[in-house]
Amino acid sequence: MPDISIKYLGLDLKSPVIAGSCSLTNSIDHLKAIEKAGAGAVVLKSVFEEEIYLEYAHEFDKLGPMDNNLEFLDYYDLEIKKENLKHYLQLITDAKAQLSIPVIASINCVTSQEWGFFAKKIEAAGADALELNLFISPSDLSQSSQDNEGTYFDIITRVTQKISIPVSVKISPYFSNLGGMIRDISFSGVKGIVLFNRFYSPDIDIDREYIHGANVLSHEADYLLPLRWVAVMSNRVNCDLASSTGVHQWETAVKMILAGCQAVQVASALYEKGFGFIEEINLQLAAWMTAHNYETINNFRGKLSQENSINPAEFDRVQFMKNFGEYKSGQ
């Protein structure tokens, strides 16, 4: 029987399959079921600073300009956030007490100065690692790309200087120089980078003429973007790489590891297929390894990265002309 255990963020995982942050990772019963299905680790549902703020936005509106209400801001910082965080911190504590697999916390803040506050509390609650779900919206035209990118490094520095548990960063593909950004983040003190986070996407109903949310879950073909960038950046970064988005088949998990991933996060497929999907990946991965005479994950991880590929130019190809020229209807 091949060994599918790995190391990720310096942690020992019995499987490269990680249950990604979602509402399914927000209860102890679900977490136990995820562990029983064979997950190597679990990322708890993110705690959002923005949600905490919005919950009390009406109080801010009553008080007028914040410059004149420093006392309420102090109350917000010390009491409101503390109360909302209490439930999340308790989830971490309970998960650590009842699970044997690593528990990775996840935070999503909208202001750079708050990250250290959240991170310190989460470390004290017992989390094995912390995943920063980072996205600075590029829609603010008053901010340059350098301003936005600088915020990422400011946040990372604030967190890594505050805590000693391993930190990973989950980022989007929305950078003018994505490869350079991934490389630079990997040398910033983090232990891992997750490619990529998934966002709310607005859509338009043309009959009723209003804006509504598009599909929340990912699709099978969504794995192609992270696959490319994992393959391109494998062996060019100073930390672990994990993939996220679009892992709906066990074969996709194998592809991600061949491209260079240490770990693969699944979330949408758990809603569609149940927690048994994790067990399916583990069993099929082991069977595939046996068929290809691989004893460990490291025997084939990164074998088809751009650096190791026979035809590395395939990962740089951006034009469809050759493909369309050879494509026939009905294929």
C-alpha cells in the first residue's frame, strides 16, 4: 500500500486532501465526519472582520462621524470584536480537543491593522496554523497596483511578527504580475500559498432587471487556472503550494500533485458529493500510485511542473489559434 502522507506548512498530514474553508467546516459534527472520511487537515470557516463591522454598522450610523466617537471605536475594538470572536475561538478549542488532524484557522479582514489582533487570539486558542484569506479589491481606482500589493505584505508582516504558528496565504489571480507576486509572497515569511480563493460574483437578471449572485460553487473546469500557476511556480517559490477551486474529481487531485502541489483543498465538491468524496480521492490516489509504481507522494510531486516538463512552453501558451485550427465540431 503506497504512503499518501505528506508535510504541509511543516505539519504532518495523513493525506494531501484538505477540507477547505466553507460553512461545512463550521461545526464540530461536520469536522468529525471530515476527519473520519480521511482528510489530512481542515481549514475552519473564515472569520470575517467585515461581517463583524456590518453587524454593528447601524450603531456607527447613529453616532455620526467616527472622528467624534473615539470612545465607541474603543468599545468596538475591545468588546464587540471580542464577543464575536469568542464563538470562533471556541470552535478552534473544541476542534483541537476532538480531532487528531491539524486544525487550520482562517481569517479575512478588510483593514491591515486588525490582522495581528485576530491572529494572536487564534494562536492562543490552539490552532495548528493560520490561513490568511487575502483580497484587496482592485476596483478602487484611487489605489495603484503598488499600493494594493504593498497592503498584502504589510498584512503578512503584521501577522508573522505576532505569532509563531505557520501562516499560509490564500490569494487571487488578480495581479498585474502574478508570477512575481507569488514568488515575492513566498519569501515574505509565510509557509504556504493557496491558489486561488473564490469570490462572490454578481450576475444580472435581464427579465427582472436586477443584480443577483451567480453560482456559489465552483465548476469542474475551474481547476485549470490554479493548475497552470502551480505548475509554473513549482520549484520557484520558497514555501509550500496548495491548490483550491475546481477539484471535483479524484483525477484532478492527482493532476495538481503532478503539477507541484503539496496539498489540495476541496470545498464545493463536498456540498455536491458529501464527505465521502475525500475517501474516494484517497483510495483512488493510492490505487493510481500503485499502478504507476510510486511509493510516496514525493516520488511524483512536481513531475509535470513547467520546470520538469518535456514541453514547458505549454504552460506559457495563451493563444487558441493552433487548437482551434485542429478542432472539429463534435469532438
